[in-house]
Amino acid sequence: MSQAESSRPYHHGDLRRALIDAALALVTEEQDWAFSLREVARRAGVSHNAPYNHFPEKRDLLGAVAAAGFNALRERLRKAVAGTNGPRAALLASGKAYVRSGLENPALYRLMFGPALAAANGAAEAGKRGRAKADSGRPTEVRAAGAGAKAVLEDIILRGAQSGAFAISARSRTELAVAALSVWSAVHGLTMLVIDDITGSDLAIETLVSRLLRTLLDGLAAR
Amino acid sequence: MSQAESSRPYHHGDLRRALIDAALALVTEEQDWAFSLREVARRAGVSHNAPYNHFPEKRDLLGAVAAAGFNALRERLRKAVAGTNGPRAALLASGKAYVRSGLENPALYRLMFGPALAAANGAAEAGKRGRAKADSGRPTEVRAAGAGAKAVLEDIILRGAQSGAFAISARSRTELAVAALSVWSAVHGLTMLVIDDITGSDLAIETLVSRLLRTLLDGLAAR
DNA sequence: GCCTCTATGTGGGCATTGTCAACTTAACGC
DNA sequence: GCGTTAAGTTGACAATGCCCACATAGAGGC
């Protein structure tokens, strides 16, 4: 918006951001990230090669979009948790917000977790040097953003363990990690299946998350 | 192998199968399905356009590969279940087999669930006529194969409900469906997270599945 | 005020891709 | 035999990702 004179300046001002926005818009519209980098450049009103000044490869642009997606998710989870009291309610609220978030923009959600970001490192090249098991080729930017979102969930688990709502030792890192991972897996998996539309269920998604999480919570308490 | 004379016949014999095999091999080797259709044709020893006699689009070839993947998964689940007694043990065994299966060929697993198959229907075109919610554009072949694999799990749930091992009414379709979906979501989600290597846990995958499923089972029993 | 440096954007080019069209080959029914 | 037709072939086209050499402009030393 700013400085958008008809005499567009040679230098864009904040092309990097503009490219990320354009790419996000494309992902959202087309529900796919198969669009061309050139198309993104067109949208941003620059030449087909300008993006290469900011992103070495198309994958890096997608990575930036994914990271933005994780940050947005984190904020939504935070807001959902804010209005609740008690870890159990917090978990249910965040679970619903999580799934809803994924359903609102399936392609973005898939991109965040997808392999499109890891392709170069994780695939053919990995053959030569034995697949790196530690980082699996996902850009650190994305990993960090993902961890940020995950942290919201881990915090709930921790509080639940401390308050005794969940039958987990708050001092066992492993127990906490396994519990958080379990919950995340369940919600993540449900989101994916619903996105793929292969649940075979016509119940409202909110109902499904609730039931799933409640079962899981009961299991945690039953320990 | 059969009939592979030096005088290669004009007609391949079973090109369709050969193409699927080649594509599957490529997915496995490169851990990605970004390879070109032409590359597949080269592997099968035919011209770059021969595949179009069997698959209208690249997506259709990938669909066939995905369907094959689901069928293989179903067989593995069946075998895993066969050696167990009791629904609880069956569920744990199949869960482990499921995750192991996914980890053995992450790219194939992702392809099976991925959006690569739905792209044309589910994306831009959906804008015109209001997204079809019923089939979401996944080829019926893939959907059917997926349902076959899912059926193994549903069968376990049903038996568990009937035997009273799970506190579910065996006569409530909804209850059964929700339970099956819950278990599937959990295992599917865990598989995905492990594939993406973003679990943040260094526990053995078998341990993680066991813990996750046990928690879920306890939750089902606690009803 | 000038001059150079460097980040940023432009245009052209190349190998490769997915898909279309027109032609060729061989197998099978009659 | 002979035509119909499925299955494979070559050739073409626009588009893509990424490379190169060049153009532009703002910043900083002097």
C-alpha cells in the first residue's frame, strides 16, 4: 500500500514480505503450492528473477510461508487457551482451535508439515551421506516456528501435570513429552484425515475432537 | 524380466504395471514424487508419451501407486493382527505395524494421504462450483484401497466392542466409527510427526505407539 | 559534490517438463 | 486377407526453475 505510486520505484521496498504474502495468497487460493515462482513474481509486480535475490530457491519461499503459518497457529492456540480455566478445558479449547485452523486453510496446513520443504536435503542427496537423522532437512526457521506452536500444548500438559489433573509426573521429562506428543499426534492426525476427507464420518469436527481428546484425557487420568 | 529379448517388441506387454512399478521405485529412491513422467517412461524403456495411453495424467499414475501402497499396508496390518489374541493386543500389534510401514517408505506414505492426487479437482476448479464435500477429488481407486486398510482397524474395534474389551456399544455405528477414527487419527498423526522428525523425542517409535495406544485404550475402557 | 560498492531488480537464455497432435505398428475379429 | 483399434512413436508448444550478464540506485568514504 505505502508508496504505491504509478511510478513504481526500481527498488520495491520490502519485496521479501510482498513475495511471502503473494505466495501465501496463492497457496490459499489454489489450495496447492504447485504454482510457479514466476507467478509469485508477477503478483508482486516484479520480474521473474527478482525473487532469487531474497530466496535462493522456491523451497525457501515456501519455507517462509510455512513458518508464518506456524506463527499464526501459535497465536490462535494462545487465544483459545486464554479464555479457559483448568488444563482440561484448555486442552479441549486448543484442540478445537487447532483443527479449525487446519480446516480453514488445508493447503497451508499441509505445507507446514509437508515434505516440500525438505526435498533437497532429505531425498536423493541423503543417499550419499547417510540420511541425517537429526534435522531431516527441514529449514530451521520452520522447525523453530513449529516448536513455538507446540510449546503452547506442552505448557498445558505441564500445568495439568502439576495441578494433578493429568496423572503424569510433572518432573519426568519423558512422561511429559510422551503425553504432549500423544495429544499432538491425535489432533494432528484427525486434522489430516478430515482435510483428506477420509474420516467416513459426518459428525461435526468439533464433536470429533472433543470425543477424541476426552478419551485421551480419560486415559491419562486412569493411569 | 519375462520376454525381455534384445529385440524389444513394439508393444510392451504390460506397460501399465511396468509404469506403476517404475514410479513406485522412483518414489522410494528419491523419497519424493517430483520426478518427471518422462523419467518413469525412460525407466520402463518406452517413449516419453507412451504412459499417456494408460494414464490420462501424471496424477493418475501417482494414484495407482498410492492405491498399491494402501493395499500393501492392508496386508501388513492383517498379518500383524493374525498372530495376536484379543482385541487389545491386536490393536497394539497393528498400530506398530502401521507406523513401521509408514517409516519404511515415508514418501509413499505421504503420497497415499497427500494432496498430489486431488489437486485438479480439489483446488482452483472447486471455486467455480462450490467445493464438492463428498469426495474431495480423491480418485475412487485410492479411496477404496484406503477404506480396505481402514477396515482392518474397524474390525478390531468391532470385536473389542463385542467382547466388552472396549467400553463401546457394538450396536452404535457412531460409537464404533468415532472410536476407530480416534485410534486411526492417533496412529496416523504419530506416523506423520515421526516422518517429519518433529516429535522432539528420542524414544523408540515402538515405545511411542505403545504408550499412545495404551492411553487411548485406557480412555476407552474408563467410559 | 563525486565515486565506488553493493544490494536489488531486469532481460535473455537453457534444459526440462506436462500435455497435445499426427503418424506407425501390430494384434485380433471377421 | 483386411480393416478396426489399442498401444507406442516422434515432434511440437508453452511454461517452468534456475543461471548469466547487465542496469539501477541508495549509502558511505573522501
